[in-house]
Amino acid sequence: MNLTYQLSMHLAAHMRQWPQSDREQVRREIARRLNSGDAWLWPEPMQMEMFA
């Protein structure tokens, strides 16, 4: 799992829906949930070159 990708996708989706939220506080909460396994994961793009 790519934590940077997951965090950026969760944060972008949250901020689109709730733009008035404190971005840094939301980022910390999402990171905590990702680290604890308490968050659903975005499908990550695959690097098809790896399978060639």
C-alpha cells in the first residue's frame, strides 16, 4: 500500500466535500486511520511495466 497516495486521495476527497475543514487536522486524522488499518483504501494505479 502506498501511504502517500492513499493520504493524498483521502485528503483531496475530504476537502472537496468539506472545504471549511482544518486541512492539517484532517491530514493527521486520515494518517492515523490509515496507520491503524481503520480506513478503506483507494484503488491504486498499477505500473504495468512491472509485469512485462
